[in-house]
Amino acid sequence: MDWSPGSLMMQRKIGHRRQGSIDLLETIGVVNENGSEISSMPPVQPPLTFDFVLVARIMDDEKNNCIRKQKAFIETLKAKKLNVQKFRDDDKVFYCIRAPEKFFETYRYLLKVSDACNWSCEQQGTIPQSTRIRIVDFILQHTCIDSEGVSEYLPDLMKKNVFETHFCLHEKKEQKDLKQSWARWSACFRGQPITNVRNYLGEKVALYFLWLGWYTFLLIPASVIGLIVFLYGLAFYNTSPLIQEVCQSNIIMCPLCDISCKVWELSDTCMYAKVSLLFDNEGTVAFAMFMAVWATVFLEFWKRHRSSYVCAWKVFDWCEEEEELILEIVNNANCKPKIQRHSYLRSTIVLVLVTLMLLIIIGLTHVLVVFRVIATVLLSENSSWPVITENSQTVALMLGAVLHYITITVMTRVNCHVAMKLSEIENKHSHAAIERSFTVKMFIFQFFTMFSSLLYTAFFLGRINGHPGGYTRISGRWRLEECHPSGCLTDLFIQMSIIMVLKQIFNNIFEYSGPWFKRWLNNKKTQKLRRRCAKCYKKECMSAKQGSELCENCKLEDLQRNYSLIETDCFSLFNEFLEMVMQFSFTTIFVAAFPLAPLLALLNNIIEIRLDAIKMVSLERRLVPTKANNIGVWTEVLEAISVLAVIANGLVIGISSDFIPRLVYKYYYGPCANGNATDIDCMAGFIINTLSTANISDQRVSQDFTPHQMITYSGINVTHCSYRDYRSNEDYSLTNQFWVILAARLVFIILFEHVVVIFKCVASWFVPSSPLDVRNERLYDKLKRLKEELRVQRQQDTLTKLNENGNEGRTKQKRSNKLNSM
């Protein structure tokens, strides 16, 4: 070992100090490691009971095909030297599995000689329970029996009811510690014990909670600034000249629908205009730019925090595919490598099917548009409530948002099924590749499901509906929707707020109450056994120590307790990630229309962290601890969302909002255009400037409106009405102002996106993805391992030379003795 001053200094700086990034996270309250050094390996705790459990129903007919397959599978496990114990209950049988140390010795050796997984070669003694569970789970999933010439694996047997379920056991002590420090509602504002979570649930779950905690913390500044933008609009709620112009106007507007809708006064929508100003003001542009840069800063700092933790856990260079190969050898020493093949035919089929699925999802958006159009007509014609009749378009928009939420809920299940089938068609060579493929497809389907309708509202609503005398109609009958004279951004805000609020409220209610109610029902079913086990007063069971054995009755009670919890699978964590990533999309992509989205996301996530923790620790069966050194393909998905956020917010401000038309009017068409007006507001007359006039005597216009529609509610018969557009009052052609505004919109979009992209690049460059502490520690670890290997090699060489010298000495002695005897 190197005892030089430089080496000692390196050890003091690297080997005995936590990463600065971890200290920062603990200081700001994201994590709570109690200021202690983070261990690279989970604590070694020999199991009290078993590594894994298989459950099957008891069947009376011994000749039943399910019984035969069940016995064959158990015998196959025993042939692999797994210890299997059988426990019978009233109507089910538990097969409890414990792997011998031979498996873990092989696993440890293969880790040591591998290229990327040799992080744990220094682990001595018993393998941690989380690692035991992961290895045994892999063996179970890759064990098969031959059934009429067909190989059937555990998932196939479970589909045929040979086995009911399988799960790993919660460890009571660790489970209790996590409940006290993390998985309870009173810990909402405390940091998370990420290392303890990793020790119990694995690196993958720990990284999810670390990511969610960091995301939630960074939502705080975003929420504050979004609230300031909202309050900025609220400050000019009553004094804005735009509001006053709408509220004091006597302009008569054209009917919003056919037959039942009448002409109306612009002043009737005074409150609507005030609400529009809360979200469509100058502060929205700055906030959209901030959120685009915020997304980049969030991701870059996340990469730093991830690097610090995975370096402390010694999984920085870990490779999922390489570990999968190691586990294949542990399961079967004679296994053959899976040959990687690429089929252009399969890829083409998947591409066609994905395109078809997206067309179906977009078709659902068209259905929602048609629903809103028809609902507007029906509400205006048939409603007995004047409030609904007068605001039929707004009510129809709200109903459409609720229907959109229901569509999202239903399509989530459909999308999951389709994405899984498409991933199976691709026939990927490893579990990691399958997971990446499934994640990308599922995200794309969900993204289109959630945002297709919002994209229509943001960029097409009110722009393709035509004008009096030339309205665009569905099937030549129903007119398309129009934007409010105050702008289209409020329609987007209403739709986003309804979807986001409904999704968060109902998701959290069902996410917690569903598992809680199921556990309550299961506990009622096992109440008899629990009363029976309560009579056990053995000292070994009441104060069991690590490594001690429980009595048979208490083992069965522990099995029943875990069996009564909610079942988990490989999608349990995926669903949590998908929910949060889609929320991240809502928070960033259309934030220009909904500045309060970060605040709603923050409030939701404070609850979501503890809700997920309580579910995983108390309500659900223990997740199989999965090793990982990042959040997988979700990082690329988040980066893609941050890029889409720049594009979408630029388009929303440039196209959907009135920010550009107001600027053009202020400096080119308004009273301040020449720079001479001093006693008048520069925005005076803007609302009137955005309106065009339709002459009812025009034959084309008279075909769209009936004489009954042209009578106001006060009984006045009008000959002219106004509508929102930049068109000539004579031939209804687009005016020069329309083209000037369109050019200004395009210029703004290009400038906005280029400026924001530059800021994002600067932020990405300024925040390295890996801290210097991590790089230095990795260098130190590699140097330490190389020196250790060299030391071992030199010891072997020394022993070899001593053996050779000893052999030579014995040979010479034999020769000398032989000569003396002669």
C-alpha cells in the first residue's frame, strides 16, 4: 500500500468524505442521511425466513394437469440445488425458497472478473438480502419445464393458474424503520433516507425517489415565479385599458352558433376578459423563457446528484446487460448467449402499427372536437338555464375537458397493452432492451393521448372556423368553435386546469384508497390465522435476532401477512415514473397558458412522495430490489420534453396569445405609432382593431344567420355584427395588418426559440453532469483496485517461486542422498 503524503491526502479527501452534492441535498432538505457516511454496500443481514415464495391453490385431484406441472417446476428448482420448504394453509400452499451460498459465491466471483460490474468484489461474508432476492427472482423467472414439447416458464404457469402468485418477504425490522423515518404522512416535510431506501428496495426505487425529491424541490422557485406572474395580471385586473374597453363596449358581436344563438354585446364577456388577462400578459413571456431554462438546469443538476449517489454506491460503471449475463450463468452454467438479430420486417411492422395507433389517438381528438361543437349547439338550444344557454361554448369546453380526462384514463390501459405487444413483436435480446422499447412507445402513446386535444385548442381553435358568409362546418351542418374576442389562451387554460386538477385529485384518491381497501379485505380473510398465531409466546419468535429461525406457526403468519398485501410487478415503478414524467410535461410544455401549473405540481408531489412511500412499504408486497445506476431511458425522455417545451411555449406565445398583436398595434397601428400621443394609453382601441364587421344585407352572410338571431336580447334589430379577425368589411379578404402580424409572429417564434436554446446550452455547459469529486473518487477506486490486483499477483508469484525453490532443494537433496548411498 502507498503510504506517501500524496496518497494519504487523497485518501483523506476522497475516501473519508461524502460527495458535496449529497451534502447540498441534505442541507436543502431533499434527503436525510443523518450526516453519516454512505456505505457502498447494503448492510449484511442474514434472512430470518426465505428469499422468495411461490403460492398455489390446493387441489384435491392429484392427477390434475396443474398439479403435475406444479410438482415438475418445484422438482426443477430442487435440481438446481434450491432449498424449497412447503407450508399448507386452509386453501393454499406456500413454497418457500432459499438459495444456497454456492449461488452467491459464483455471483460474487463473476462480478469480480467482469468489466463493468466489479464494484462489489470487496463484499465479504453473507450477500445482502436485497441481492439474494434479485438473484433468486431471476432464477425463478428463467426456470422452465417441458410440457408436451413446449418450454413453459413461471409467467406462463401463472397464466394457466398452476401458481397463483409469487413474492419476496418484507423484513419487519427494516420495514418498521422505514415507516418511522419515511413512509408516514407526518414526514411530508422531512428529507428522504435515500440510502436506507436503496438498501431495502434497491437502487432503481431509490433513484426514483431521489429524482422525485429533487424535482419537487426545484418546483418551489418555479411555483413562486408563476404565482408572481399570476399576481402581476391580478394587479391590473381592473385598471387595464383592454379590460375597460371590453367592459364598457357597446359593440354587437355575431352569433356564436346557428339557429338558437343571438347577437350579443361584447361587454357581456367582461369577466371572461379579466380572467384572460391573468394569464395572457407580458410576464408570461419571461416566465415561459424561465421555465425552458429551468428544465435544463433541473436535468443537469439531477445528473450531478445521480452521479454522486451511484458513485457512493459503487455502481457508476455498472452495466445492466452485463449483470444479466452474469445472472444467466448463475442460473445455468451451460447457458448459451442470445444472438442479437435485427429484422427489418419486424421493424417495419412495428413502425406501421405505431403510426396506426397514433392515427387512432388523433382520431379521438377529432371526436372530442366534434363533441364540443355538437354540445355547444345542444346546450344553447335545449338548456332551460339561461346561464348555460348564454355560455354554452364555455360549458361545452369544460365538458370536453372532463371527457378528455376520461379518455386519458381509459387509453392509458389500452396504450400499455399495445406498447407491450409491439415490444414483444420486436423480439429484443435482453430485458433492458425490452424495457427501453416499451418505455419509449408508452410515452409516445400517452403524450399524444394527453396533448392532441390541447394542441388543437392551442394552435387551431378559432383559426380554421372561417367567417360570416364562409364558416367551416362539420358535415356541412355544425360550425366549428370560435375564440373569445379576448383571445384563445383562456380556452387552453380552462382545459389544462380541469385535466390537471382532475388527474391529480382522482389519481391520488384511487392510488391510496384502492390498495388500502384491498389490504383491509385481505386482512379480514386471514384474521383467523392471525388470532391463532397470537398465541405463540416463544422467546425466539417474540425477540427474534438476525439469523434466527421462527417457529412454523410464525413463519406461516409472516407468509400470510405478506400474501395479504397488494400484488406488485415490473410495472409498479414504471407507472409511478410515467405519472410524474407526464406531469413534468404539463408543467413545462404549455406553461405559458397556465403559470400556476408548477404550483399545482408542487402541492401534488409533496403528497405523492409519501403516498408512494406508504404504498411500497406498508400497503404493497415488497418490490424486487433492482439494481440501476440511472433512471434509464427516462433521462432522454425528459430531455426531449425540455426541447418540446421551448418549441411549444414559443408557438403558444407567438400564435395563441395576443402578445404579438398587442405589440404590433402599440408600435405600428395604435395611437402611439407616430410617437406624438402623450395623454392617451397606447393600447386604447386595440380590441376594436382586432374585430371585423359583417353586413347582414350581404347575401353570403344572410345565409348563415336567421332574422331571429339578429335581434338582441333587448329587442333591437341589428344590420351589422362584429367578429374576431383581420378581414376587409367589403369582400372579407385578409387585410395587410393580418400579414404584418403573421410576419411578426414568425419572427418572434424564431428569435424566442434561438435565444432560449442558447440559454439552455449555456446552462448545460455551466453545470457539468459529473462533479469533480465523483471523477476523483472513481479514479481513486480504480487505482486502489489495480494496486490490489497487483499485490495479489505478486503474492502468487512469490508463492510460486518459493514452491519452485523448495522443489529444486528437494531434488538436489535426493541427488545428494543417492550419490552418498553409492
